[in-house]
Amino acid sequence: MYDASPSICFTEAVSAAALAYMANTSSIDRLNKMAQESYGRALAGMMLAMSNKVTATSDETLAAVAALSVYEAISGRKSRKEPFTLHRLGLSTILKLRGPDQFQSSFGRDVFVAINKILLWRDLQDQRRPTLGLADWPVGLYSNPAMEFSARLAVRAVDLCGRTREAAEVAHADRDVEWLQNLGILIQDALDIDQEVQQHLDNPPKNWHWWSLPVPWTGTTASNTSSSSSESGESDDGQHSSPMYPSRIDIYPSLTIATHWNTVRGNRLPIFRTFRTLSLLTRQHPLVAFPALPSLADLHKSLDTIITDICASVPFLVGDFDASGALSDTSARIQGGHVLSLIWALHMLCGIDGLEPGLKAWMLKVLARMGTAGGVKQGLVLSKLHSEPTVPKLWGLT
């Protein structure tokens, strides 16, 4: 009989994710088979562990579920329609059953942090309030105050997005004075949160400043041009030497700082999504005076900036350029979890209707590059998905 101990299940799940990553970065086929075998054993053990109340809420079981989710992204097995949503119900159920005791150990805190991010991705896609609100985790959960700030900001932004969707679903005939007052509160909350994000981006600590190089980057290095082209579905027709959009390279003091800035930038996506919905709602009530919302042109300009900033950071993150700005040929530098965060942000951005074609093309190249250099095939899967003309849009600004 299979050993259903949580530690064995966790070990198999981590092995599956690690082997899949090595398979992607080394192109050794037998590693894929080994990863699939570990994945199968982890799933079998998971089903047995979840049938016992004690083992179902253990650190190892929770971490195993998270590792399985990571494996599915690395291997590209996740659904194309819902690339970041598998195991959400299991993860949220286990976290709630564990209660406040899970924060007593550093391992428990780290697992909560990782899983809460996955849950927020799903909540944002569905435009609903966070599965885990700020009341579900203590102040000081993060050892880094800046990371704590961006995490709590993300929860507030996703909560705002969910509250706005709920307001939009109220029938027009039922929109009374209280509803109009709530709409005004939502608008002010959106403006306040967006201002906090912008102030944070405009006033970084002195040692957090980065610098930019006007170097056109095409998503490939000298040694991996052919592999990146074939795996992302691009033809080798000279586009690599002539990018469709003028790009730049951002050099950061460290990978941690670069990851933080991209996280904060990503926090603006639910805010922009909320601005779009709130703008539509205010147009339906032209006689009511509401706080002024950003114009459509301003939102597009801000989105262009976010896309450019994120895409410009990727060459440094994956090791295509070193800290001095010189062309490098190293293996991936960024960690898998951070790769998933970037892929998620680009997936949401690619799903916006009405983007400038050159920016969209740049993002598709960066997604594919994250799939090759980052060893996460989901980047390649999504790059191909968003290249299809019939792919449904997640949301739009028009």
C-alpha cells in the first residue's frame, strides 16, 4: 500500500516540480517521465492524506498541494482557460482549518504567503473578494516590510475589485440612495489605493533605484535563439533582430528588489479593472456628482508604462544581461515562484482588449522567454494562447 504520510507526499510533489523544471531547462526527456511518476505518487498520497483530519491540515500536506500547483505550471499541464486556478478550493479549505496556529512556525508562515498569492490570482480573475482577507493573517507575517506592504495592498485592491463587481450586478431599478453612496465610496477607495501604489513607486529607498539601457532585446540570447523561437511558435524570419516594439533593459540592484517592483506594479491591474467598471457605472447615472476618475487615455498610458516596466525587467531577471548591463549567456537566475508571478501579470495584461499591437507582441515574446529561461512551460502555453485571434479577452478598457 502507498505510504500516505504527509512528508512522503510532500517529497514526491516537490520532486515532481523540481524534475519538471530540470527537464525544461535541460531538454532531457527521461526527466519528464520521472516527474510524471512523482506527480502520480503525490496525487495518490494526497487523496489518502486528505481523508484523515490530522494529516489533512498538516504543514506537509498543505505544502504538497502548493507544490502540485507549481508542478502543473512548470510542466504546462494546467488548463489553458484557468492557468492559475487548480487546487484553489483545497488550498483555501486547508488554510482555514489550520487557523492561527499555522503562523507559529516559519515554515507555516512561508507556506501561507505562497498560497495566499495563488488564491489572490484566482480571486482577481473571477473579480471577487479575496478568499483570505487581511483579518485572516497577522501583521508582521512577512519578514520584509516592503513585501508586507505590497501583499496587503494586493488584498485591498482585489477586495475593491470584488466589491465593485457586486455593485455592478445590482439591478438598475434597485440602485437606491445607499447604492449611490456606496459607489462614491468605491471610487474614492480606488483613487486612494492607486495613489498609494504610485507614491510607493515614485519614492523608493535610495539603494532601490534602477537604471535603464536603451538596448533592443528580442527575448533571446545568442545561444538560445533557435530553441526559444521554435518552442514559442515563432518563425525564424528575422523578427528577432528587429523587435516590433522599442524596448529597454532595466538593471536592478538585486533580484529581490526587481521582484518587489513588479509585484507592486501588478497591484495596479485590479485597480485599473475597477476604474473601468466604475467609469461605466457613473455614466449610467450622469446627474450624480462623483469623484473624478482617470480618463480612458490616462489608463491606457499607465498600462503602457506598466507593460514596458515589467517587460524591461525580464532580461535582467533571467540573466540575459548582467548587473553591469553587459550581454550575458547564463542560465536562469530568477526563482520559479517569481517566474510564476511575472507570468501571471503578463497573462492578465495580454488579456486586456484594445492594447497597442506592438506592446502585445513584446509581451508575447517575454512570456515565451519566461517559459524557456525560467523553465516554466506555462509561459510558452500562454504565449501561444494569446497569439490566437479567437482567444477570449479577460477584460477591456473600452
